[in-house]
Amino acid sequence: MSAPGKEESFNSAYWRNPRSFKFEDDPRWAAVDNYNWEHLHAAGSHPDPKLMDEILESSKSSGLPPIAVSPAHGKFLQLQARMIQARNIIEVGMLGGYSTVWLATSHPDAKVTSIEIDADFAALAKTHFQKAGVDKQIEVRVASAMDELPRIVQEVKDGKRPKIDMAFIDANKPNNLDYFNWCVEIARPGACIVVDNVVRMGGVVDEKRFEEPNIKGTRRLIDGVGKDKRVDATILQIVGGKNYDGFLTAVVR
Ligand code: DHB
Ligand code: MG
């Protein structure tokens, strides 16, 4: 009824009647993601795009949920690690290790400590690390992050490991603020903390969804981060092959 006519731009048709537009699964988003991947991470790029696609394929055929970051956003994380010259990185929620490989390939001296609660996922991820030649850069901790992050905090306090330059949080959503707080505690000034899935198709501002545990956890995160004087943060909304979601990025003061 309100699709743009020939004379009308998409934007003006949208603003004339926003509610008539269904914003899920727009085919342009995946198409642009593919275009991006083919042109800006072509053969010869590091890591090998074919290998990265194989990791996603292997995760899929092993029955992992298809919720790894997209290639475009994996690469964005890698670029971000390079922008801040991150060497010590923590990942919360490893899944099949797809994002972990992106982070590890940011620099040959980058070290990634990744926490994964599922031992089968972790075992599969380790095969991916070997294939990508980054296994020596990655320390895998199979545990609940609610148990493991406090241990890592203690290790930093005891001088057994350095402070972190970057964290990527992409695990179960209800505990996001706890994960975030522990990461800030061990982050050096200027460190960057990225949290995945903070938009959830706009669910974070949809009252009908406020009681969903994932939405509740995400809103608790955003509320907590907003009041946290140790960090400055914003949300980047994202569309792509993984639909409509977003990253929260925080910089530690
Ligand atoms: C879900 C989790 C993710 O980390 C993600 O990127 C997408 C979806 C989920 O649990 O639904
Ligand atoms: Mg995610």
C-alpha cells in the first residue's frame, strides 16, 4: 500500500507511513553484505575468505546455531582491534570460533582468551583455529563466563596476566551487564568493549518485548553502561545478512 512509487524515493515513502514497512529480511541487506565480502575481502586477503567461509560451513554442518557474526562484522571487529592496536583481547561466547579467528588475525602478536560454556563447541572451534594457523594465539576456557570472568579478574589483579585492550561480548544476553562490568575492571584506559546483539530488531524499545529475558538483559546492559562513569558508549545499528541488530561499543576512560 505504501511502497515507494516511481516518483518517490524510498526514504520519503518510508517517512510517509513507517508502519507499513516490514523491516525484516530485506533482501538488499544480505545482497550488500555479499557484495562487500566479494569486493573488500577478496581472494588474497587475510584471513583467507575461503577458509572463513569454510569455518562457517563447518559450524553449520556440526549443528551449531547459525548465530556467528557475519563476515562483514567479523572483519569490522578485526579492523577495530587493529585501530587500537589490541594485543590482549577477551571474548565472551566463542561458539565455533569464527569471530575469534577474526580477532586473532588482527596482529600476529594478538592474544585472545575466549570463554565458551559448551565443550563440544569449543572442541570444534579448536579445529578451526588450527586450520587458520592461529591456535597458538588463542587460549580457550571452557566454563560459564559468570565463573570464569571473576577468575580472570583475579589473575589480572595478581599480576599473572596483562590488562585487556579489547573485549567482545557475544554470549547469553541476560548476563551481559555482569560480563561488561568484569571486562571494564580489567581494561586499560582506552580499551574498547564491544557487545553484540543490543538492538534485536528494535526489541530494546518495544514495550511488548520488555519481559523477554534477552531484551531484559540487553536493556539492563544499556541502562548500566549509560550510568557507568568509567566508559563512554554508543550503539551502532546494523542491518545485513543477519537481519537487524547492532553493536554496543564502549571506550574505557
Ligand atoms: C542470538 C545470539 C547471538 O549472539 C546472535 O548474534 C544472534 C542471535 C540468539 O541467541 O538468538
Ligand atoms: Mg551475537
